[in-house]
Amino acid sequence: MFGILEILAGALCALIAPLTFFGQILAAKRTGAEFESANALLVVGIYGVMAVVLIWLGIGSTLARRWARAILLCLGWIGLCIGIIALPAVFFALNSVGDTLRAQGRDLPPAALAVIKLVALATTFFIYIVIPGIVVLFYRSPHVRRTCEVRDPVIRWTDRCPLPVLALCLIKGLGAAMLLLMLPVFGRVFPLAGTLVQGWPARLLWLGVIAFMIYATRGFYRLDLRTWWIYLIGALLLWSSSLATFLRIDLIDYYRLMGLPERQLERMAHNPLISHGPLLGLSLLSMAAFLSYLLYVKRYFPTATDHPAAAGG
């Protein structure tokens, strides 16, 4: 049943991709704005990747494959952690939605605002807390684990890596894929030590970051302690460089250099997460959480020739 639901979710993503593309074309014609093909293709690419992954994992789940259980369990934990961090940000943004709408020339009655806030918060809680929480509870069950081991007795590639490290590999591997998809849009500018690099040098720097993430994914999967140290130092340097940049440069100016349309920039300027500065604090919180997790998984990296057994979850 879980596998079927995942296949249906993937099919829904596959349907949303072309609808979003043509929807942006119609919206551009209706408003007279220029159609941003790069942004539209980015959305299509993201939904396309989600469709392939969900359908692939759904088929693996229906067949009770060990690799499907391991990946879905890791993705469930990743989604749950993201939801726990993102939910306070959504709550903060909803508190200022009335001021944002008034700044845009739209004034809603208090009852309508309350309904908007309640629906938005409930939807966010369901998508980012309830769904990944259910996935975690189901796939971490010892009964589900034993079922997969009996129906799929072959040692799979996910069994050769402890699940906490496998989750780290998925974060870096999927992150590299997403960065590659976003490169045509967000690759125009690169934050570097308090400055903004533009053009082809920025794209080359982003490609270097993607290559670094792929290198880290491979090294993490192989439980290479040297890769862990290299990634730790490299990540701290990249984070420090970005922090120094955004402490000096306004986020709206950064997005303007990306080539976003002025109409979208005006809406972003009224966004409380950007205009009031909590986005930087949220980013720092996310960085601290990821750094803590990186230090936690270090225990699985052997310091000598011994290799720890793969964790079952």
C-alpha cells in the first residue's frame, strides 16, 4: 500500500511538471510579462526528478526491496528534520502576512486572514511533519525490516553503508543534482568572501561546488575518514564565505543579479523572511544542525583498517 501511494505521488509530480510549464506561459501572456523559460524548465526538472525517484522507490517498496526501505527511511528522516526547522519560519511568515498584503495594496478581513493562516500552517504541518513522520514510523518498523530481509535476501548496495551515513550521502547526492538543475537560473551569481562573482566565473565556481559534493558523496559511502575531514573543512569555508557575503549584501540585490523579474522582486521585498532578516538566522540554524549531524556520523568512519558493520536503522 505504501509503495502504491508513492507511485501515485510520483505520477502526480509527472502531471504537475507540464501543467506548471504551460501555466507559466499562460500567466506571462495574461500579465504581459516576459516568459522566463529558464525558471519554467527548472520547475519542470525538479518535478521530473521527484516523479522518477518516487515511482522508482514505490516499485521497490511494493517488491519489498531492502534498498527501497533503506532509502525511504533516510528520506523520511531528512524530510522530518527539514520540516522541524522550516515550520517555525512558516509560522513567523504567517504572523506578518496581513502587513505584507496591505503593502501590496490588498486588505483582507481578519476572518479571512485567520483562515489563510490556519490553512497554510495545517498544510505545511501535514506535508513536512505528518507525511515524513508516517514514512519513518512505517519503514523503521522491525516487521517491515524483517519482511524486506526475507523477501529480498540479497545483500544490496544500501546494506554496505550505515543508514545515518547513507542519509548523508543522499543529502549530498540529491543536493548536487538539484544544484545542477538550478545552475541555468541561480548559477549567474556566486557569493564569495563578501563579494558577488557574476557570469561564467560564477558558473564555474558552482560547478566546482557540485563536483565537491559528488566527491563527498562517494567518499562518505566508502566511509573514507579523509573525505570526512576534507568535507568538514571545505563546508566551513563555503559557509563562512556565504555568511560574510550576505552580511554585507542585501538578498534582494543578490536575486536581482540572478535576473529575476522586478515584479517578483517586489513581492520578495515584502516577504518578512527576507525583509526582516530571519532568513539568515534560519540558514545559520540549518548550518548548525547539519554540522552537528556531520559530527555525529563521524563515529561510523573507521580510523584504521577496521570497518563497522552496516546499521539496520
